[in-house]
Amino acid sequence: MSARSIGRLASRSSALFLCDMQEKFRPSVAFFPQIVAVAARMLQAAKLLEMPIIVTEQYPKGLGPTVPELGAEGIMKFSKTCFSMLTPEVETELSSLPELKSIILCGIETQACIMSTALDLLERGLDVHVVADACSSRSQVDRLIALSRMKQSGAFLTTSEGTLLQLVQDAKHPKFREVQKIITEPAPDSNLVALFQGRNPIFG
């Protein structure tokens, strides 16, 4: 029997996925500025840690480009029409990463592209870490239930700060000080505490 994964993270075997943070979603997705700000922190740290980064755009002709505040200028954007980020082009990119074990997933919308991507990655045997404070939806019910659904399927729910500390592991890490600067200020609030109050399907 294979050992159950406990979701350890290491920068050398992890990639960051940033999903569809585009202009047309700005007015409709709840807590859009906060989600993008947290994802930007993740991107900044991934660059410092020299991790592979995948950025997708859903039908950019109609939904616009990735928002500039994400800080993804100069990074290739993979266009798609399917919900999953695992397009043939992204699959090819991943095939060039023989040590890849874990995907860190941020973006929108949680019940659509994030969940479809997570399920596809899990089917391929990869650990999936969904950064809950870097994912949102138009509906907060959809956001909450999608997080629960991904947990049921085996994804790890986490936060941006928890993820970054897992990636460096030790204050002696050569990039720890730079990563520490990113998380000195708490991540912007996207109402997760209110979503999680009382009995709910994520912690039940």
C-alpha cells in the first residue's frame, strides 16, 4: 500500500498556478482586489524561490488581459476556453519538470476553473495545495462549497502565509529574509473567517 501524502512542500518540486485573474472579472468576483493582492505575494515569492509559474487567461479576447497588479508581466500566458488550466500546452510545460510533485493553486473562479484544475491535477497523481485566501468566486456560497469539494477529493486547503513558510521550512533558508518581508503584513482579508464561522462543510 502506498503511503498517504501529507502534503509536504518544497520549492524544487512545486509549481505555482495562477488562474484567470483578468480585467472583466474585476467587478463581478467577490474580493477581487484582495485575491489578486494575495496571488501577487505568491508570485513574488515563487520568483524568489525560482519555482515554475503557470499563468492562464480564459478567452482573453472577450475577458481581457491579466490584471497588471498581479505582477505577471514577462511571464507567458496560456490562453484557454476550457475550465481546467491543464491545456495541452500546459501539459507540455509540466512534462519538462521531472521533479514536480506539488501544485500551488490560486485564482478564479473557485467552483469553475480552480476546481476543474484541481481535479485534473489530482487525477495525475500530483499534490494540490489550494490557497484559500487567493481564490474567490462571484458567489461566496460557490466559493465555500467548492473549497469543501476539493478537500473531499484530496486537495490540501491552505493560506498564502502557511504555504510560503512551508516552502522555506527554516529561518536558515537563503531566501527566508526576502520571503519574510513579503508576509510581514498580514494578507488582505477576503472574508474567509466569516465563511468558516459555525458549522460548515470544510471543517465538519
